[in-house]
Amino acid sequence: MASLTFRNIPEDVKRLFHQRAAANGRSMEEEGRQLILEAVRPQGQPARESIGQMIYRLSRPGYDLPEVPDSPASYAGQEDE
């Protein structure tokens, strides 16, 4: 992955950016990534969900996992009766 470094950012801007990242529950680095992605993503394309966001969403009460249809692999190790 590529890296970017920003220099000569005014202290008040850095402080506000830090507050924004904290309000969104992100590090400053992750907040910067999200802002860049939003700025360059084509309009109408949904944001990608991070693995942490997906795990959080799926672990909330009331979320039901989809039923998986039976497959030959689901019977592996079972003896015929």
C-alpha cells in the first residue's frame, strides 16, 4: 500500500481533525483514509465496510445469520445409518 505524509498542518486544524476522528471512533490515520476515499470515490458508489465494522454490525442483538442449505460437505464425517 502507498503512504502519504502531510506537513505544515496548523495546530488548530490538527486538533480539530483529532477531535473529528475521536468522535467517529477512529484513529487520525483511519479518519484520513476515510476522508480520502470519500473524496475520490465515484458518486453513488457505497463505502466499503471495514472488517471491524462488519464484525460489530453482525454481533449486534437481533441479527439472524442466513440459513445455509445442506451440501455434501455438511455430511462429511457422519456415518450412514
